[in-house]
Amino acid sequence: MNIIRLMKLITYVVLILFLFFATSCGASSTPQENGDVGEEPGVYIENEGSDTIVNLALAWAERYQSIRPEVRIAVTGGGSGTGIASLINGTVDIANASRQIKPEEIESARARGIDPKEFVIARDAIAVIVHPSNPVDKLTLQQISDIFSGKFNNWQELGGENRPIVRVSRETNSGTHVYFLEEVLRLGEQDNDTLFSPDTLLLPSSEGIIAEVRDNPNVIGYDGLGYITPDVKVIAVARNEKSSYILPSVDTVNNGEYPIARNLYMYTDGEPKGAIREYLNWIMGPEAQEIVRELGFVPISDESIAKSAGSEN
Amino acid sequence: MKSSNTWFEFFINQLIRISGYSAIVFVLMIFFFLLREGLPTLTEVPLRSLFSVRWYPIEDLFGILPLIGGSIVVTIGAGLVAIPLGVGTAIFIAEIAPRWAREILKPLIEVLAGIPSVVLGFLGFIVLASLFRRLFNLPTGLSAFTGSLLLGAISIPTIVSVAEDALDAVPRAYRDSALAMGATEWQTIWMVTLPAARSGVLTAIMLGIGRAIGETMTVLLVTGNAPTLPTGLSALFRPIRTMTATIAAEMGEVAGGSTHYHVLFFIGITLFIISLAINITASAVVFRQRRRAERILS
């Protein structure tokens, strides 16, 4: 009897030890593997964040890997907030963001010994889009703000057909969402606390927004210029009633005429070194910036950076 | 020979025993983890704002009522679709269908169960949403209705296979006696076979409902995710946001330990409690009815 008890006890202990051993093995082996890859001649760069940037980052990674085959770059999307959260948690080398890092995020990064360093890597215009059959073709920032905050609920109020307005937005973890909230809904005013109307559809991807706008004549949405396809209609936007209505394009963004344009960022932990430094230098160079133009974003030039800095202050 | 056999027996016994207990341990651990991560919400967010109607976490508005309402609306919708269709299919397969039809239907239902929910969601987003918008002249097809229909489709295989097993387990003699007493086929099914298999059929329905309320990917894609509080019947045809979709869409962005993070876990606790309540109610109903049946029989 006692022997059986003892045997039972031993079996439990062995099994529990085995479980612990198995799990701890699994946990400890992953960082080691990553470390090994870093020390080998091949270099591994982990790049995560903004869905606005993901296509651009993929195109860059592909071209760069064809020039420098020893470098491997893994690109994932998920949203600006996701990328920055991963940088703070120390799981990525470069975070992509379509908005600037928030003071709270810098604070929580510092608390974990991470020092986010910012790079402007391209510019992007946010296009306001509707179904091609919608007769409305120009709006002021104030009108767009009133549409998304729920003051307008029928296209008739804006000179369109008698149709309900359906508002479509990215999820709240998207940098595009936050930028649109601050610069369009709140018109860039610090003390303005306008919110999206609660019945705004929050779609998890840029493609989802394009698909819904393409299909539904009631919809108004917004998305990065790089995602706009020819089968949706882009609205010309004016800063106010007195200024002229401008369609987004490389030229109107670079000369500062189109009002809803922003910088796109990459963040690293501290001053980047080695392969990451070289990669970022290449991104700022002419070859990578040509890819920016091909994908419908706006390349950075010294003057456009100066202008954006001027308009933000 | 004999001793190695007993050792083997002993080892297998213990392994099975540990597997059995591990389920309890895992549930307790999950529950403990949920409570640890979710309960700080109650100290960080005042109850009045937690049970308010505006969900907009990036501005610290954590009203979870619209999310609970959204989950309830799609789950009821899914139940309305899946219960009649699922139980009906189970009855057909178990009682009415000829052998060859049965041989075809059963594997087909299993294939339906194997379709990943994200695929169904994608189809719903591309095809159904647009179709329903045109058909019912809705502002947008991304609505609770589209979500309910797809969730119904997801729960049907679960309901069918469990309910069919329960009906199959009803002794042949029950049906034969009913038919011998002059009952029609329908009367036999409705008044004898189905009541006899009641507890199994109820379990099937509960499992189906559980599947619907916990489903995430499909609702994230097709319900529009607008956190509006559903009021009245028309809410079925408007966009809603469910608890599961909220957790899935927002978990990736939150910093560990922030208020938003705690609130997402609090939503997880709420979801857990709701499905627990459904399960307990169901087993209570089954238990009570079984007791009554036993009394009548004795």
C-alpha cells in the first residue's frame, strides 16, 4: 500500500518536473536562436507596425534583400500602436508608425530602458473617398469633421442624393485613425474634443475600407493615398470655405496645398547601429524614395520636411 | 512479464488521471489569470462610466454596455437561425433520411464544421454584406444580421452532430411502440423521440450558442464594429460591435498593465460569466426535467 502511494507520488513529481522542464526549455531557446542569427554573417531585422506603411516597407525589404542578400528583413503590419508597443516590449528592431509617438508611449518605453529614436521616412496624404456614383466631389475640412462627428446624416444636406451617410473608419489602433481624429475631426485644435460618431464603422484593414467604399453608395471613408484604387472617388478638400478645393497628389502634398498630409515614421531603440543604420540610410536615399513614389506615397525631400515642420508648429 | 504489465497499467492510469485533472487545473488557472488582469478595472474606472454607452478607448471612454448588447444581439440572431435549422437537420438525418442520404449528409456537415471561420467571414464581407444591403435597402450590409447568419452557419454543424447522436441513442423500442399505438411519424418524432433525447438536444443547442458567442473573426469582419447600443428590433439590421471583436481588434495595441488592457480583460471576464450562466441554466433545466421524468416513471 505504502509503496503504491510512493510510486504515485514519484510519478506526479516526475511529470510535473517534466512539464516545467519542457516549458522552460521552450521559453529559453527562442532568444538564443535569435541571438545566433544576429551573430552569423546573415543579419535579421524585425520590422513591425503601421498598416499604412506595410506595403511600402515590404517593397523596401524586398529590394534591399536583393541588393544585400545577407540581410533578412521580416515585415508585419498590425497598426502604428501595435508596432510601437512591440518596440517598447523589445520584440522588434524597427517600428513603423503613421503618427508620431505619444508622450505616454515614450514614458513607458523609458521605463523599460528603451529610447525611441524617430526617423521621417516618407510622407502620405489621406484621401477622403466616396462611391463613384456619389455626386458630391468637394468638401471643406469643417464639413468632413461634421460628417464624421454625426452632425450630417444625409447626403442631401451636402448637395448629394437622398441617401443616409455611412461613416467608415480604421480601427482605433491605426495611426491613420488618430491622425484623422486630431487633424480633421478636431481641425488640429488642442482644446477641441469632437469624437467620431458612435455609429462609425470601424474596419480592421485598409483593404476593407476600399472594398466597402467601392461597393456602397452611402459610404464616406478615408485612407492613405497609397491604398486608393481607381474605382473609388476622391474628394477635393479645402482648408475652409475661402481657400480652393485641392485633390491629393505628390505635387499638392509637397507644396503644402493639400490639407490632410502627414509624415510617416520609423522608430528604433536608441541610435541605430550596423545593419539597421545602413538600412535606414538606404531608405532615406534616392532608390528607396523612388519606390515611395511608385507606391503612391510622397517621397521626402528637404523642402517638404521643412514645410511640414513649419505647418505643425 | 506480470510486473512490467502492472507498471504499464499503473503508468497509463496515472496519465489518464492527470489528463482528467488537468482540465480543472487549466480552467482554474485561466480564471485566476482573467481575474488578476481584469479586476483592477474596478478600481481604475468608475462603475458609472464602465456601464455607460460610449466605447472609445483612446479617449479613455470605457462604456462596455454597447459591446455586451452587440454580443447578445448577434448571439440571439445566430440562435434563431441555427436552432431550428440545426435541430431540424439532426431530426432529418437521424429519423427520416434514407440510409444513402444519411451517408452523404453526415460527412458534408462535418466538412461545413471544418471551414475556418475567417474564410466564412471573408465571404460574408465580400458577398453577403453587399447582397443584404441591396436586398433590404439598408444603409450598409455590415450589420448584426449578416453576423447572425454567418454565426448561425458556424453553429449548425455543432448542433447537428451532437443532437443527431442524442436522437440516435433513443432506443428503437420507443419509436416502435409509438408507431404501433397508431402515432404518425411526425407525432412519434415530436412527442416521443425528441422528448426522450431532450437533454442531448439541449446540450447541442448550448454548445452551438457557446460557439456563436465566442466566435471572433467572423464578427470582426462582417458586423461593422460600430459600438452603438442596440435598442429594439431594428438593431438587428444595424452595425454592432461584439465583445470578442473588441478584444481581438484592440489587444494588439495596448501597453501591458494600462487601464485599457485591464478593461479588455474585464470584458473577457464578462464574456466568461455570460457563457457560464448559459451553461448552468441549461444544465439546471435538463436536470430538473430529468428528475420529473424519473418521478413519473417510478
